[in-house]
Amino acid sequence: MYVLIGGAGLIGFSLAQQLIELGHTVAVVDIDPNACNYAREQVGAMAFEGSAVNTQVLLEAGIRKADAIAAVLREDALNLALVTLAKHYGVPHILTRMRNSDFAEPLRLAGAHRIVGAIDLAVSTMVSAIEYPQIESMMHFDRGQIEVLKLSLPKNCYVVGRSVAEIARDARFPRDSLIIGYQSPPHDNLIIPNGSTVMEPNSTVLIVTKPGQIHQVIDFIQGCL
């Protein structure tokens, strides 16, 4: 994919780097010449110096051929302008960062397909870390109606030595939950488990569940014999 990123700040750089590592072609647009040089020399992205809401600069950067655009500029108003221009030029997939939630509806109406609320995301992550310290990481889907948890398995916990099928049949395992990922130590690749996959000590599991069942999942998965 050809991905255009408006804004060469920390998020823009990090996004460009990860996309390039995944094999995508990335171009960054920013008014700062030093940021553009860094994007070229250190990140490996193409970089175009100028305003990301200037049509001439965007055309030079190839907005007409972009498969996706990410608006991560310093101000919501600038991101709104970039989203509007991206829709005008027919970019198939438009993403944007949002600082102030007052811009949510304008960004959506302007054509943003995905809006990432920076403050809401940070607060949600911190709340989860405080409320559920046992969880290594947690992702929210469908406005928080579905949660994906990453949990480690202590050496003496109940599920060690048991298969995914056995765990699923246990009456204490929440019925609306499912083990969708498994990573055995040390540092093996994450796999999609089947019913015969057996849990090993000090391994890691990914579990999808409902918000109201998080504590029940933690107690069951990490509960010791």
C-alpha cells in the first residue's frame, strides 16, 4: 500500500516506521525540514516539505494514488482540513488523530473512516492498568463492548497442563469468552490455538471477553491450585 502521513511528529515517525517494516510504501508531509530529513534518513520514508493542507504539496506527495492517509498534525483543525482534502481526492481509507472530542462529528462528516482519540485512548489505557494490574495489555473493540486481554500463566495456575478444549468445557470459564492466541516461552511466536493446544507455565494467552467478565476471566486463568 501507498500510505501518506500528514505530520512528522512522534506519532507520525512511529507510524511510518512500523508501516515500512510491514512492507508498505510511506510518504510523510511536514513543514519542518529537519523532520523531513529525519524521516528520509532514519525512518526510510519519502518526505515532502510543506504544509499537509496545501493542495500543491499533497499532489506532489501523491495523494491521488494513496491507498490510505493518516492525519496526525499538531492541531485538530488542521487534521480536519487534511481529512476533507483526502476525501476530495478520493483516498480510500482516511484515518485521523483527534485531541478534542468536539471534533469527532466534524471529522466523521468530513470523511474520516477511523478517528483515534488520543486523550481518550491514553486515559482508557491508564484506567485499565490501574484496575487490572494482572493484565499485560488490553484492547477495546466496538466501543468497549468487547475486550481482548493478554494474560501470563503463573507456574502453578489452574489452567497449566490443560488443553484449550478442557478449559472451554470448565463451568467456571465464562461462556462468552474465548482463547484466541497463545505464546509459549521463551519468546516464541504467537499462534492461533486449537482445542488440543496445551497451556504451559510462564506462557501467555490472548482472551476475548465481555467487560463484565474480566475479573472472572482473570481469576480463572491466573488462579493457582
